[in-house]
Amino acid sequence: NYKIKLKSFDFLKVDIEGEDFKVLKNINLKKYKPKLICIEDRIEKNQNKNKIDKYLKSIKYKLIFRSPVNLFYQKLEK
């Protein structure tokens, strides 16, 4: 429900207690193209992990690192 007033940003961290996919779908990632996206990787909190992975891959992001807590996706170059 908030308008983003930035023209661009390089890093996006999403930790919305199970609503991560919903939030990602509501950010225009094709417009802003952050270079790195970090998503919480706790299965009990994020039941939409497969949806998130599929969505980010469809808009040219690649999983580059998995920590015990987070997934890091990098924007692929053209």
C-alpha cells in the first residue's frame, strides 16, 4: 500500500513472515531491477518458497547463495 519514491535501489530485503511472495508480486521488479534480493529461508515461516523461486527466475534472477536463514538472488545481466 506504500508508494516507492526511489528511482532505483540495488538491494531488497524481504522478511514479511510468510507474506514474502505477495510483497514481491506487488513490487515492480522489472522497473526497479535491484541487483540483489534477500528472502528469508525458514520453511515454517515461508510456505511460498517454491513460488518465490519460480517467480524470481522468470524475471531473470538467479539464486547465488543460501545461508541458514536467507536466500540471495542476483539479477542476471542481459
